[in-house]
Amino acid sequence: MIQLVQNTKDRLAEITSKLPEDIYALIPTTRDLEAIVDAKYYDQLRAIRWFALIRPPAYVYAVADFEGKRISLHQYVLSLASPNKAIEDIKHVTFHNRFSLDCRLENLTTTYDRQSVTRNRRGKRNTSSEFKGVRKAYRTNGAVYWRAEIYDGKGRVSLGNYDDEEWAAKVYDAAAYLIFDGTAYYNFPDCVPNVEAVREAAARLARHKAKKARRDAV
């Protein structure tokens, strides 16, 4: 935990060192951390107490209890930029630089960049999905489902079968993050790995490792 906090501080310092001082502000959170926001929103944001919420494997988000609701800083910033949109309707937020305490508007979006998906597909050939690590399959009743799998450097690892193609791609990205980190090719390279997808991928990888250990022990 201490190392994660220090790594977060180092990353924040790296980002802010490259920004003009007049365009950003720092909002304090718990754990002696800060979040980066646009300077124009500073007065509105500093009036709220923000907490540093850690999500596995290594992401820190700023959240607050506001008007009876738990909100995230990035959601609130986007709601300030779009006052006619309810906070609860702001979902699937992407951090372009993959740093979840950088809540400047230019670092946030609520849609996936499909062009970046195409740019970052590597080694994908003759598959039935637009996503890396995902294959179309059919159930006995003819219904379509999607298989996610990844090569971990030693062999192919099954990541499960899913009804939703995009979710299968997110589980693949989560597994790629856990195995290869920055050297991986992602379907959604500008997105922080989905927390639930990381949990799913971690469970699948652990299951594969345990099964392999049992085989090797025979």
C-alpha cells in the first residue's frame, strides 16, 4: 500500500511537470494524495471532501459522498462540463493517460476510441471478432457466444465464455495487463482496465495456474 501511494505521487508529479501551471489545479484527497483537475473547476471542487479509493490491481480514484450519493471526481468534473447531464448517467469513463487521478477534461471521455482499437490490434488473424483475444462460438442451440483467451508466453489460457463480445475483450485486456502490463497490446489502450474484468481475469489466471500445477505434479 505504501509503495502504491508513492508510485501514485511520482506519476502525478511526472504529469504535472509537463503542464502549464495556469491550466490545472490540485485537489487534496485522503492518503496524502492529490488529483489533477482543470483550474476553472477548482473553486467548486475544493469545497467537497475527496477520499482516495484504491481499486485492484493498482488504481486510485478520488470519490466523495455528495448529496447522499457516492460520486467519483471524474464523474463530477464531466457533470460540471455538461450541466444538463445527471452524474449517474456518466459511465464508462476513460482516462487517456491511464492515470485515474488525472481528472482534467482533456484526459476524460465516456466513449471508446474505435480507431485506437484498430491501431492496437496485433497478431490477430482469421478470427471472427473485431477484438484481439476473442473468438465467436456457437452453443448447441445455435446461440452465439464469445470465447476470450490469451497466450501467456507458455501456453494458451482460457479466460471464459461470454454473451457480450465487448465484455470478453475487456476481460482479455485485464488479463493482458496482469500478465504483461505496459508491454501488452490492448483492445482499449486508452482505458483503465475495468475493475470487474480484472477480478474475472485474475480468477481465470489463478485457476489455470492451479490446474497446471496439478498436472505437473502427476
